[in-house]
Amino acid sequence: MKSVIVEQKTLALNGDEAVAYAVKQSDVDVVAAYPITPQTIIVERFSEYVANGEVETAFICTESEHSALTTCLAASLTGARTFTASASAGLALMHEMLFVTSGCRAPVVMAIANRALSAPINIHGDQSDTMAQRDSGWIQIYAENAQEVYDSIIQAFRIAEHPDVLLPAMVCLDGFQLSHSVENVNVLPDEVVKKFVGVRQFPMVLTHEGKMAPLKLDPENPMTMGPLAFPNYYFEFKRQQEEAMKNALKVIREVHDEYARISGRSYGDGLLDPYFLEDAEIAIVCLGSTAGTVKTVVDELRAEGVKAGLLRMRTFRPLPVEGIKKALENVRAVAVMDRSMSFGGFGGAVFHEVRHALYDLEKKPFVVNYIYGLGGRDTSPTQIRMIYKDLQEILAKKRVENPINYVGLRE
Amino acid sequence: MQSEWKFTAKDIAEKPDLFMSGHRACAGCAPATVMRLIMKALRGPTIVTQATGCMEVVSTIYPYTSWTVPWLHTAFENAAANASGIEAAIKMLKKKGRIKYEHVDVIAIAGDGGTYDIGIQALSGAVERGHDFLFVLYDNEAYMNTGIQRSGGTPLGASTTTSPAGEVIPGKLEPKKPIADIMVAHEIPYVATASPYYWRDLIIKVRKGLEVEGPAFLHVFAPCPRGWRSDPSKSIELSRLAVETCVFPLWECINGEYQLSAPSKVIAMAPQKKKPVKEYLAVQGRFRHLFTPKNERLIEEIQRITDLRWQKLLKKCGMGREPLNSVF
Amino acid sequence: MTAEEKGWREISIAAVCWKSSTEFLTGDWKTYKPVRDLEKCTKCLLCTIFCPDGAIHWKPEKEDIEFDYNFCKGCGVCANECPVKAIEMRLE
């Protein structure tokens, strides 16, 4: 398909501002949110747009995150395009409603400025908040920089609302590192974004009136949503959500590609973003902004003749199993970096999932885990280098001594 | 505030039930009667949202539904947040020319569980933000759907499964939370109480709540024969006794001004008509343990609190013995 | 459950209800059934208003009240509230 890259202007935006700007352009009808560091700039900036009449969006300052997501869900089911944002404890408070939103097949889009969970309380970046929600039936996309945040929010509306998907989506940006760091962000013109996101379409469902009607609360076609489903009915709806996740693997790539043709920007295939992986012998898998640091180290190592590579997972849910297998099947030692912990679980969430995805390979690489950056702790290029060095040692010794490692932890 | 709408019993009887038969409520369930009556008061396109609870469960067992209007349930504590989202969406979609309705009424319905306790945050937030919706509380005075556990709306002395009448503790020791007064303190345009025996009063109050622009709150008394251990045939009679004993007086608070509704005004004007609470308590198994020498002091306590709250209400309505200073 | 149970591929998403509850008859719940004395009945319509199940209807074309025993659960509220005691609860 022909690529017509539109002219874009460059703005200095931090991750939060990039989110707000993307939402401003995406013809969102209702934003209901509650502030929490480090997402506050999103809601503050957006409320400025509202106060200045720059958007036609109902902005509701709810009294808690649980109500924020509920309000977005109910508005979405009434036919509105909705958005919210949160982090850490706020996302945790939404926990119940995350599952409900997915179960109701409401295409709510949410930005999460990844932040550590209490206790003790910590306002800085790590991914424990969203990792803890990986079972909730939400699409999860992790951005590496503010530019990608902007691009991903716009894409998220299309992905979530796609008739083969109809699942809510969260776009994740590392707290403070991305949310508060200013970068050059190229933004598309308003009309281009508006055209890209389009107008919401609704699937048809059978109602108690015996006819098919668009899935929304509309007095013209009354329907009952959120009923009690007994054991003989519940299971099938969950299977439907799983099918939607499967379809999302394709839809995410398609939307990503369509966007790339307009913006000139792409992130791997939309699911996975490999860096020097084709002939890599050792590789790191990670999500989010740390990938940027890793790329710097990969460049250095490559210059030294080391066959190092990086697999950045952009999409974590749905898990791109085939993509992971293909990307890593020729790598001999893989270090999966986790910016969260799963206590008592033999490593972090990403480690679990990557290792699990590779389990069926004929020739399996060594896969080890590096827990890093918890509570916003910084990870340096030197520390990343040490990880690659460990991988080289594993290959030399042909065995793993420490499957689970902690980066920068004071022993 | 008067409603223009005038109707006869026949008018109500001829209106088709928008809350249909075939729901699985217990025999003699007053909340079910309340649902039917609420739906008789609709005036145009309406969307109903409900909290988890008896009425939600009995009326929406997949694939069956008793609701002929658009209806949403998401969780227990957030009926008011649902209503906020629906109301905001309708307003914005109308502004953008994406829906054709002149106006859509939004009603949030919740039991005492979803209002007094787990639901109070969302309710308080929604009314503070001034969303245009009616919140109806159907109060059967315990978490009935999960097995009769106590709520903030359970009255003093009642035996529930989590405040059982035992050897040492005779039921719930805390008085009923004055939820309607809490809503009055939010300074919303319309707050009222209603009881299904006084069906005309209830229906008019629902209509008024819909007509008001902004948040409206209606507290409806709804006896539960199962949880109250009362005769299923007596549920509506109990809703009358509660008013006649002043356990549940009927009133409205319109823009901050309290006024008694006719059934309670009758008693205020002729105090000899006020029945002793004992008459009300005696027909409910949940208070049976109070009729023992060890616990009868609680009946006196219930009478005392009832009288105290009644006198406070009379003062607010300008009918007390002392002059009324101010409401807020 | 009397409804036909379809597979996940056929059933509409999001669990929207597709049957009216009027297809679920609750009349077999009752032990006692209300019987009206036509002579005493003043057609005040209170029974039609109070019935929790909406099982008592005013039929304008007949100018009379009709009990729908398909849905009546035999609670006895109608009998208890009737101002002229025109309804008797009889063992079914």
C-alpha cells in the first residue's frame, strides 16, 4: 500500500503531555479520571484543553479511580469514546473494574504511568502496577519514548474499537522516566488523527426483543447489560474474550502498519521491536524505556564485535508467542529483564511468559531473569553491560548458575 | 415543587409493566413492588443502572431479563458512577449530534448495601459533581442477597447473620445511618423518602426526582419477608406500619427545605395517631429476641431513638415546638 | 435452565440478555392461590398496584381485574391489602 507521510510539527512534550495531546486529537467524548503521581500532568493538561474550549469532551473528576473507570465504562457502553489514566495504587484500586470492562467488551483506552505499588509507598517508576493486571483482559502496549506514547494512544482507540477485538487497551509509559521527561515529539495534524481514529462502530447483538441491535444503551433498542451468568453460561463469554485477544495480534499489527504509512514511524511489527537480533547470540528482552539504554549498550558491544541484541516487547498482552519464538530461536542465551516481581513465583512476569513461549522450541536458549529498576531505581549502561557479560559466561560454562538476579540491589 | 402529572389508580394499572413478570424475587418481596412502581413513573426515554443486589440478581439471570428499558449493571459499589458515565455520555453525544433524543432520564437503583456502605463514595461523588440523575435506594435493611448480613441501614436491635441475636449481644447495637439526611447535607435539589404502601406518593416522588435538574435522591422503604422473618403477605402492611410508628417518616427536602409528606403530616397534626414501635417490631422475627426480659430495654431504646429522630424531623419541617432557625 | 445453550462462537458477545423474563413462568412457586369474590370486589385496583410480580392485571376491554396464575407466587399481599377483603388465599 502506498505510503503518504504527512507533514508533522515537532513539539517539546513529556510522556504525560504526549498522552494528553493524543487524546485531544482523538475525538474522545468522555474523560473521567483521578489524579495520581506520575500521571497527574495528563489530567491537568487535558483539563486545560477543556477549560479553553479546545476539545469537545466531558471531563469528569471522579472521586476515586474505581469510579473513574466505572464512569468511562458506563459512558463507553452508552456509545461514547472514553479515556482515562492512572498508575500504581490507582490502577490497583481499579482492579475489579478492569475485569468488568473487558467482560463488557468496552473499548476504553487508558494510559498508565507505570509506578511502583506500596508498601512502602513509592512514587517512582516500575512496572509492577500493570504486570499485576495482566490477567484482566486488557491489551497492554509498553512505550519506549514519548513519541511512541503519542503514537500508541492514537492507535489504541483503533485497536480497541476494532470489531474483531472490542477489548479495552492500556498504553504504558514508565513513571517519571517517560512521563516527566521532555522529548521532541512529532505530532500529526488534527484532521489526520481525527480521520485515523474515525467514528465508533458498534457490534450487533441479540436482545430480549428478539432482534439484533448495536451494542449500546439506547432507548430505541433497549438491552440488558451485565447480567448474572450462572455456571452453565459464564465460560463461553470468557472464551470470546480470549478469541478477541487472539484477533488483537493481527489487528495491532494492521493498525500499526497503517499508522506507519501516515507518520513514517514504526516499532518493529507493532508487537515486537527487535534490535540487532538477526544474528545475535546473546540478547536481552525488556519492556519500556530501559530498552533505550539497552540499545546504547548493544551499539557499543556490536562495535566491539559482540553479537548482542535486544528484543523490546511492545505488546505484552496479547502475548506475541509466535513472534517471540521466531525472534529468539537462534539466540543462545537470553536475559529477560523484569521491572516488577512476582513474589514466590520463580522470577518476574515477563520471564515467566518468555520462557514459557520458548518452551516448545527444539533447541532452547538459556533463559535467565534480571529484576531491575524497582521503585524507580535507575539502571545504568554499565549494569546492562554486566548482564550481557553474564550471558557470555553462561555460554562459556554452558550452564546457568543464577536463574534469578537482581540488578543494583544492595546485598 | 409540584409535578404537573396527575393520575388515577386506573391510569397506573393501565400502564404496561416496564419491570416485567417472571423475575425470581421471593414471594411477597416489597422491593419488587417498588421496582414496578418506579417504572410506572417514567416520562420518556430512560436508562436504568443498578448495583449488585437482590433486585439486580432476580431480574437479570442470563439469558432472561425483566427490564424493558436499557439497563446496566457493572458492580456493587458504583451504581452512581455508572449513572455519571451514562449521563455524561448522553450529554456529549447529543452535543456532537450523534444521538437524537431531546433528553434521556437516568435512574440509578441500589439496595441499602450499594448505598449506605460500599456505595456511599460513588454516590457522594456523583451528587457533588451535580450529574442529572435520580438515585433510588430500595432499603430492605441488610445485605439480603448474600444472606441477610447487616448493613449501615440495619436498624438498632435487628438480628442479622452478621449481627445475630446471641447470648451476650442482642443483635445490631448501632442505630440506622440517617442516609437521607446525609444526602440533604450534600445540598442537592431533591431528597425524599417513600414507602410502597403509599404508592401514589412514591410514584409522584419518582417523577419529581426525574423532573428535577441535577441530582435527586429517593429513599424507599422496602420490607423483606425472608430477611425480616415476617409473613410474605404483610410486606406492604409493614411499609405502612413503619410510617405510622414514625420509624420511617415520609418527607421531602426541596432545595434545602424540609416538608412532611401527607401520611406523616397526618401524624404530626394528630400525635395520638402515632403507633408505638412495639406494634411494628412484634410482627418481625428479626426483632423477636427483644421481647424477652433481658432485652426489652432495647425496645425502649428503639422507641427513644424513633421519637428523637421524629422530633428532629418535625423541627426541620417547621412543626416542632421550638422555632426553626435554619436548615443549613 | 430451559434455554437452548449455544457455543461461544454463536452466542452474542458481552452477555446481553436475549430472553424476556415473561418466558419464565413462576406460577408453580405458589402453595396458596388468590381467589377473588367478584361481589365484594370494588375494582379499587390496589391489588394490581401492590403485586410484587405484576401478576394481577386490569383489563380495560373487560372492565375487570384478571389474575395471571402463570406468574402469581401466592404471597398473599393482594389478599392482605384488599380493603374489602375480597381475596381469599386458598390451598392450590
